[in-house]
Amino acid sequence: MQEEILTLARTLSGPGEDEETALALLCKAAEKEWTGRLREGVGPEECREAFLCAAALSATAGLLAGRSGMRFTAGNVSVTEPEGGKSAEALRREAERLMGPYVTAAEFRFRGVRG
């Protein structure tokens, strides 16, 4: 799955030659993260399309967050943003939305509960 995630992330992020290694590592980390968050009894193959997209979006978000003066190109459309963080956050939210039915909540904590 890692190669498929990397292919999708390349399409989304348009990495420069100097970003390829970082993107590959981010894809590997995203795959591990999403695999670890899957609900019990759910495997990556059971939610394949959402899993691949979410991992690619997460890796792309990581890459964009590290860029300054981010430029995102998809086909004939280019968007330039002085802060890559805003776009990165939107990608993370989309990944969460896609995987919502298959994962446990991120960073869920009980507060103020006495037990």
C-alpha cells in the first residue's frame, strides 16, 4: 500500500526533487498512524479507498506544513499561500472525515471524570 499512498501524495503535493525523501517518510508514517487508529476488526483492505486517500492527504499535509510560501498545483490550477499551515489543516480534516467510520477518535480524553 505504501507505493500507492506515495503515488497519490505525489499527485496532491507536487514535490520537488529535494522533497521526495521527506514525502516517502511522511507516507510511511501516515500509513502506520492510520493503521494504528483503525477500530478493532477493521483492516486497511476493508476501507482501502478511504485509507489510501487519508494516508496520502495526511502525508501531503505534513509536507505542506513544512513549506514556507506554499504553492499547490493541480492540473491548470495553482494556489499560492504564504502559510502552508492552513491548507495542511484542511487536508488533515478531510483525512479525518474520510476515515471517520473506520477509526477510533483521535486524542480522546476523559476530563473531570472521577473513577
